[in-house]
Amino acid sequence: MHPSWQTNFAAKSYSDEAIAKLKESKDLLDLGLMEEADYEKVKAELAPVIMGQ
């Protein structure tokens, strides 16, 4: 496997996991099972991962 391919795959995997976690958190928020402040905290933590920063 080419090293840059491995890096891109790992980054994509982390991004996919972060997106899934954010969507799950949004669902919980929409269902009234999570507070807005908690959702915003999760979103702030995951956004850099999703955006590749």
C-alpha cells in the first residue's frame, strides 16, 4: 500500500466516523434526548475532523 493512500484512507475513516457521530447527536437533539449546548459541544469537537483540519 502506498503511504499517502494509507494516510488518506485513515483520514477518510476518521471523517466518516465523525460525520456518523454528529448525525447521531443531531438525531438525539431532534428527539429531545440531548440539550442544544451538548450538541454544540459535540459539533465543535467534530467539525475540525470532518473538515480535515
